[in-house]
Amino acid sequence: MDKTAYCPMPFVTLTVNPTGVMTRCMMSMKPMGPIAKSTYENEDFQTLRKNMLNGVWDLSGCESCKRAEDDGRKSQRTKWLDREEKYLGTTGIYEQNTDLVSNQVHHLYMNFNSICNFKCRMCGPHYSNAWIPDHNKLAESGATKNTRPWIQDTKFKQQIDVDKFFVEFGSMLSNLKQIWITGGEPFMDNSIYKFFEKLEDYCDVSKLKVLINTNATKISPKKLKPLLKVKILNINVSVDATGKLFPYMRGYNYTFKKLDKKIKSICALKDEHPNLKVNVNAAYQIFNILDIEDFFTWATKITDNPDGTQVEYRTLSGPPFLRARNAPNKLKDEAIVMLNRLKNRYPKNSYLDDIIKELNQPQVEVDRENFARWNSKLDELRDEKLKDANPRLWSWLNREGVV
């Protein structure tokens, strides 16, 4: 098999995107069709699979992975290729499912809605309805014209009908081994509980590994117990920053201290339920470029994970104007020194090398200009100041006229 452009996801995965369509994977925003069984074997999917098998990239739908690989970083595609046994519990599944139609579904990316109480600065109205008012005002001001043109028309929140999902796909789920759930915020309503209750009619949930990406603020620890029928339940909490920088980046009036308390209440269930895992994650970008050391110190303690293997610190791929490469060069040098200290402290963490590769990329002047315009306008709309949330970063950016 030619693996130049091959990715197993369109062959063995169903992806329900929070925008109300099916996509090829969680990394792509390119619609493949409505949320229907017929979409999974339509002409667009068949063409995509055929091209992948022939080593042809779809640059309009796989740009996130292609960009990462061109930069010398690991992409989600390469992770899936390298971790078949880790993700799916066995090997050989990819090789057995290379047809253009009628492949078995072993993995599900499930999103119940685009409804969220947070409006994180690196997110947008496509994943959070809380973002819609700010997005529309930014668009009116012209601040999004060159930064996020592909979501100019996103105005309405989306809600996935769980009953209809099972009508369409229930018969395809008997071989399911893993589910990743994002959003929106998965715990905004009871959809997630209804989903797992109904899922028991279609597969053996006791064999499933489930990862739920959440901001944790809407989780009731007691209500998690019905979900613990699965083999492994991994609650992966998106945090991104510590202290005052946390609410600034995450766009919600919820303090870091309150989040710390909530995560501890979830971790308290681990003694009774050994199949419960709690991780924390962040996306490395220009805002938290100097916060990563404090984050690791906090994260390894709260997850009781001294070697840092449960700290997921991904490199932000977009929007481009928030990427860490666009920070001042001297600031990037300081950040690399910090990251090398972290590599010495946590040699088993698999994310730090890719972050350094991102920092070694050249600045993109148009992205820096877009950041200055966009972030200044967003601060004005939200009555916030980067100077208050991260004084050191503001000082560096101010010296170069970026803020």
C-alpha cells in the first residue's frame, strides 16, 4: 500500500462534525455530505479513498495534516498509522479495510452539537455558539476578512439528533472499538447520556475505549458513573493556560481556581473506578508560549502523573495567525530554552519536540498583522486586555508593535 497520502480514518471511521455534516475525520472541516449512511459511501468518499490509496493528497480537506508533515511534525494521520494497536486494540484492521465501499467501522468521532459555554480565542462559531455574537461583530469590523474567511457564513448553532443517528448508523456499529467525543461541549445537555444508553443496543460497550474532550465545567461527577460501563473512559480536560491567562484564552467567566477544584472532584472517582482516566490538554500558541512550564508543573500534580505522559500539549495548527511561530524571535528563543528544560524533566512526553519544531518555523508577516488587528478588536469587544492576562507576552509583542 502506498502510504504517502493514505490515512485510515476515511476507511474505518465515522465522523459526525459539530457543524451538522459528516467529514473525513475530526481534523477536517470539509463537508462530505449530510449525516446519513448514504454519505459514507458517496462519490466524494470513494474518490477520496481511491486517491489516498494512490498516494494523492486532498489539499483542500487534509491541509492540517499536510501542513504538520511539511513542517516536520507528527500529524494526526501519522499518529493513526503508527498507533493502530494502541487505538484499536489490535493490528491488521487497516489492511482488511481498504475498499472504496463496505468497510467496517471501528472508530467513531462523535459530536452532539456546536453548543458551548466557552468561546476560546482559538476556536470560533463553527464549534461554539457562544462565539457567534463576537464573530459577527468581528466580521462587521473587517477583522475576520483575512483570518477566518471560511466561516464567514456560520451563524446558527447545530444540534445532532441522537435517535436519527442510530437509525442511520446503528447497524454499522457492531465492530466499534473506540469513540472520541468533542463538541461543542459534550456535557451541555443530556445527549451524551442518552447516546451511551442507546449504544448498548448496537455494540458491546464493555469493550469500548472512550475519550471525551471537555472543558469540565458542566460535568457532574456523580452523573459520570453510567458512562463507566465502558472498558476505559478518558476524560480529557481542555485547559490551555493557568492563572489569569486561563479565562482570557478560554473566553468564559470561570476562574482557573474553580476549574482546578472541578478536575480534582472528577479525579476522586478514580479510586472507585480504575477504568477512569483523567488527562489535561492544551494547544500551544502565541498566547501561552510562556505559560507551558507552569502548566506542566500544575498538570502533572493534578493528574498524579510525575512523568508528564498524561499531559497532552498539542501544537496549534490554526487559525494561522495564532501560531507560536509568529511570536518575536527573541521570545521564541526564550521559549525554546524553557522547552528544553521541560524535555529534561519529562523525557517521556511526546509533544515537546513538535512544539520546538513549530518555534523554529519562520514568522509570517501577514499573520502577525492579522493577529494585531484581530486580537485588538476582540479585546475591545470583550473588555479584556492581554496586558493584564499575560504582562510578559504583552511586553514582548509591544516592543515589536504587534499590540
